[in-house]
Amino acid sequence: MGWHRLGTAVTSPRSWLIALFVVLASGLLVGVAGAGDSASKSPVQLPASAESARAAQAVARFPGGDRAPAILVVTRTDGAPLSGEDLAAAAAAADRMSGSPPAASTDGRAALSAAPLNAQLSGFALGDAVAALRTNATTDLPPDLRAQVTGGPAFGADIANAFSGANIALLAVTASVVALLLILTYRSPVLWLVPLAVIGFADRVGAAAGAATTSLAGLTADGSTAGITSVLVFGAGTNYALLLISRYREELGREPAGPHPPDHRAALSTAVRTAGPAIVASNATVVLALLTLLFASAPSTRSLGLQAASGLVVVAVFSLLVLPPLLALCGVRLFWPFIPRPGATDPTESGAWHRVAMAVAARPAAVLVAALAGLTVLACALFAVPTGLTQTEQLRVKAESVTGFETLARHFPSGQTDPSRVVGASAAADAIQRAVDGTPGVVSSTRIGDDGAGHSQWSVVVDAVPASEQAFDIVAALRDSVHHADPTALVGGSDAQALDTRDAARHDRLVIIPAILAVVLAVLFGLLRAVLAPLLLVGVTVLSALAALGLGGWVGVHVFGSPALDNSTPLFAFLFLVALGVDYTIFLVTRAREESREHGTRDGMVRAVSATGAVITSAGIVLAAVFCVLGVLPLIVLTQLGIIVGLGILLDTFVVRTVVIPALFSLIGPAVWWPARLRQESAKSRA
């Protein structure tokens, strides 16, 4: 009854007032809250409870602890040893940067200087500071010398600068891709404008709502968070529009042929009433799945969950309260030149997708075994994909911080330019010193000061490539050693932060993935009021997600040349694959349940595939293309996410929804809906 009233309200002659109210209220929200400059903020990857985070806070209390060193490395362009004049030029460059006197490498081919920066700088402010250092370093530098600025601040600056304008480019490319695919789907030069305008405005409103929500929760959105949110909003909003307009077109064709034009408002009301529950259920699934990210350790991950969930709620509201009134106002002219005619052929009983569904239903066992075997083989590829990127492997493009670090690594010992930090009680200084020196892999250690409150700090150089497994082993051993000497001691630094980030990602996968599955099951149980069907659907969706991870990870590493998957990629990819994959499951199965009431489970599923095959295929292609647009952003993790999710959505579209689920339902029959009993089910099944 509620959906009937909503359908009538948003399609009536005065429904444009509802749309106007929603748009004006949303505009007020954008004006008050603002979308925020999320691209100027750096992500916070570690929880405050991580040892490396606590160590960083402790280091900040030491004299000079509020400073972070940017590293200047000077080499000759021809690779020759530095001459006396070259070293003098390097010293002048270091002086212009207010850096330390340069130290030459043992091979004499590089000189190193450290310039301190405010450790609290982040985002574009940090980028400006590093840009000033680079300008000072290269001013008046002889042409046969190369000056590169690297180190932790430089990495942060290059990531922030890489996002400068990237989200605008992402939005433009996403909108262009969606527009092109909508034009091809609707075959109309005007119809695509309505859903695209609604989704585009919803994206801006969602950005403002997300920024306000994350701010109220004490979280901060960063550039990658805003980019992923826009992709999700455009992808999900396009899916909702495709589902609604497809059902609208179908209902227009169901109108009896006659001398009068079809009642487009009645057809649209029926479309809202029948497609609305699927839209709300799919939206609730994705939103609740995203909110499971609030259980994550990393603040940036929690921020993504909250902001993306806010954006998706907004786009669902716009899809149900703004899009239908606009469609009703414009009438069937929007479909020109292919305006649906009354008395059109029933899409549930004809067409290419009807033939595909009939072929699957004719031999469901063979089709199911072949499809599941293929998905299992793809899932097994995941075991051959390495996981874990170093700091220099995070950016898709070669930034100066990366090339400068590579130069450092060729001429200076590993770990010398970015030592680990140990903070412990001054009373236990001797025991801590012995523990540090006795740790395998430690090259040298230096006690570099006291904070005046009973704590001392050590700079520790380890013999390992930064953020490598060997470095992680040394940090773990170092922590074990110093904790025995002083249980309150802390080990921090870049290697320790990378180790804690990896461990946090593993923890999050163990906590969040079961939560995602529980949310999806709960939504499906509530929607279908059945026991077996939700379990089967979630099981198939998980297998499909693992297959996508295996295939996408293999393609990313072996085709596109990524050294490994980022630690956060498996969790985010699984989340989006399961939540968005269930979208199409809901679109299909809710229609199958509707058709099964009159035609039985087997024929009901055939009719559902016939009716939804085109819209699910269109939606899947659009969503896969939109996720591939993430490659516009500069981080390797986002490129990997785009590849994996894009391939996974195509697997869902062409294998799971088209083959696996119809074959399962055909094999099991009416029992799949147990304990629910659909009207006329038994009679149709016997027939």
C-alpha cells in the first residue's frame, strides 16, 4: 500500500512540486555544509592505538620532534663521481633549503642533505612547502647536476599534488562514460539527459552530506575517498535509473492498443511501485555493507564507509523522488525516436535473453557445473597474486619523491635515510641500548636526545629495503627486544608504520568481511522471506567475488605490471563486489519472485531473465566502465580496484545473473522459496 501511494504521488500532475522541494532542500544543504576540499587532505591510515602512531606522538614531544626531514640528493647527470665544485654546489643548494651540510656517499657519486619541515603539514599545504624546497634546491644549480627532493614529506606532497584536479577529471570522465552508455542504451538523444542530470546533482549533494557526516563523526575525507564515492554514486544511480526506466518502458508497452495515447503517468506509477522495492533493497544492502567499514582500524577506511554510504542514500532518494516527477513531466516524448507503442511484444516471452534463459533452463545441471568450475579456477588464481606495496610503489606515475628515493637506494645503505625510532624510559637506557644493538638486522643505533620528562630516543638504521618483508621482520624483532628491556618502550618510523598498516588491513579483513556477509544475508532474508535462496545467492556472490579478485589481481600484476596488490585492495574489492553484485541479484530475484507467483519457479525465472537481461547487462556494463574510470586517479590501489571490480561486475552480469542463478533455481524448484509459499506456485509447478 505504501508503494502504491508513493507511485501515485511522484507521478501525479503536481509531482514536480516534490522534485522541486527535494532539489531546493538539497541546494540549501550544499550551501550550508559545502562539499569540502577533500583532495587537500591526507589519508590517516593508522589507528591512534597502533604502536607506530603512539611512537610518533612520543617523538613529537622531543626537541625538534615536530619536524620531519625532507631529503635532498644531488648527483651528476652523467653518473660520474662528484667533484669538489659539485660538492660546493650541493652545499649551496642545501643552504638555500636551510638543510644540513651535505654528506657524500661512499662511492662519491651522490650527496645527501636533510631539510626539516613542520610534521603537521599535510595535503596541499605540504605540497607547497615541498615545492618551495625543490625550487630552492634547483635555483642556480649547474646544468650537469641533478637535485631531487624525497623522503616522507615529499611522498606525502606528491600524493596530494597528484590529486590536484584529479577528482574534477574523474567526475568529467565518469559523466562522459555514463552519458555515452546511456545514449547507447536508450537510443534517444534526449532521454539520457534526465537521469544524468539527476545523478550529477545527487553526487554534489552526496559529497556535501558525506563531508558533513564525516566531520560530525570526527573523521576526515581525503582525495581518494571523494573519488571512490563519486564512482559509487554515479554507478549506483545509473543502475537505479536503468531499472526504473526499463520497467517504465515495459509498462508503456503493456498498455492496450487503441486510438488514445498511453497513460504514461499510470505506467510510470506502476514502474515506481514494482521497481521501487528492488531499488530500496539494493541501496540498503550497499549502504549497510559500507557502514561495516566503521569497524575498520584505519580512520581513512571508516571515513570512506561513512561518506560513501551518505552519497548512496542521497542518490536513492533522488532516484525515487526527483527522477519520476521529471519523467512524468516530460512524458513519452523523452523516448523519441523509439517511443514505446501500446500492445508491444511482451519482453518476458521473447527476445535474445529469453532464448538464453530457455537454453539454461533446458540443461541446468551441465550449465551450472561448467560455470562454477570456471569461477573456481579463476578464484584459485588469487593464490598466485602477491600482496603488499612499498611506499615507492603507491603512485601510478613516477614522481620526484620516488625517483629520488631510487637514487638514494643506489648510493646509500638501506635504512640510513629513514631510520626507525625507539622511545623508552631514560632509566632503562642502557638495557634498551643493548636490546637494540643485539637485534639481528640493526646496522647502527644512536641515542639522539631526551624529552626532559624521563624518556630517551634512539635513531636505528636497519639493513633492509624500506617497507619490505625483511624490514617488517627486523621491526618485529626490535619491538620484541626493547619490550623485554622496557615494557613501555615504543618502536616507530616508516617501516613500523608500514608494518602496522599491513597488520591493520589483515585485522579489518577478518572483522569486516563476515560483517558484510551478515548484512547481505539479513537484507536478502528480509526481502525474500526465504531461507535457502539467500544462502545460495550469497554463496554464489562470494565465489564470484573471489573469482574477480583472482582474475583482476592476476591481470593487474602480470598484464599491467603492478608489483603486488595493495594491502587494502582485497577488502575494498570484496566489499564492492559483494554489495554491488547483490544489486543485480536483487533486481533479478525480486522479478523472479513476482513472476513465480503465476508461472512457477522455473518459468518465473525464465521470464525474469528475459525481462531484466537487457537492463542488468546495460547496468553491468555501465558500472564496470565507471569503475575502470578510477584509473584516472594516481594511486595504484585505485587502479587495481577499478580493474578488479570492473571485471567482477562483468562476471556477475554475464555469468552469475545469466547462468548460475537461473540454473540453480531451475534445479531446486519451488523449494528455493521455502518457507514462503507463492500463490499458484504448486499448481504451476505441477503443470
